[in-house]
Amino acid sequence: MFTGIIESIAIVKEVIINGSNKTFWLESPISTELKIDQSVSHNGICLTVEEINGSAHRVTAIEETLQKTNVGSWEKGNLVNLERCLRLNDRIDGHLVQGHVDTTGVCLSRKEKGGSWLFEFEFPKKFADLIIEKGSICVDGISFTAFNVRKRTFSVAVIPYTFEHTNIKSVKKGDSINLEFDLIGKYLLRRLSLK
């Protein structure tokens, strides 16, 4: 379980194809603090640390993860948002995030607003019931408040701190992003569908 508050940015140092899997070596300021078998959110994807070597760590994305996220498009030099799992005695500064990406979306626009940034994203229509005006949304592992919510689009406003300390600064029009919709909304929708 995560909160969507990014701790660090990693850089992809190496991509290795292993059959239907892809293995990644990522370098970051927190890689030395990680532990083997630890769950870490990578752009909102919960991946297990397999090896640590100096200031880099290794993770593998299996076929299921490659199909449902944008991890398959990661290349050497890409920036990746990192968050270690939530401790039960911590404050939840973002919202409850599982690290189980629901789908990918596409950046439709990015506008600088004189000190903040406005992004608009498109998502598959079948997820329209899971996003509400002023509700929580996780974009590449970052907790945001959604607004201007429509059937297939929503916007987020990005403050300078988040822009500088996450990979949102590298997202541009046409880029694929990982989306995880609010956990509570998913349970409510499931409950209502069973009546």
C-alpha cells in the first residue's frame, strides 16, 4: 500500500528482455536504502526489488504487468517515480494507493500557468464510473485531485514542488501514463453492481 507521495526519482540505466519479461536496472538516491524482496512503487506500479548493486536496484515486469501498464515502453534514460510502501504509523498525505495500475491514459495537453502546470489526460471510457470531480487519482504513482472530469478526460493541477520532484516534468502531449483509480470508489462500484 502506498500514498502517492513520491520519495525520489530514478533513472533507467539498463533494460533486459528475458522471454516475455522485462528487467530494469534503476539508479536513484534511495536505491541503497531498499531491501531485496521489498515492494516499491515505480510510476505507480508495485514491483519487487530483486537485487541491489551500489546506487542501483533491479526489478522485473512480467507479461501481465507489461500488458496493463506503460512499463514496456521504458527505455534507458527515462525518469521513474519511486515510493516505498506505507508504514502503518505514517500520515497518509496523498490517498490510499495499491500500486495495481488499472489502465493507461494519454496526456492530451500540458500548459504552464505562471507558477503551476495544468495537465489534461484521456482514459478508456469503461473507467468513467471510477473518477469523480475533486476525487483522488493516481498518475504514474503521483496522488492528484482530479477536476474538469468528463466521460473520458480529466485534468490535474501541478504545484511547483511536485513538478520539480517527480517525473511529471517530463510528461508531454501524447505520452502514455499509468492510472490507478481510487480504491474506495472501486469497492463501492463493485458493491452496487452486485445488487
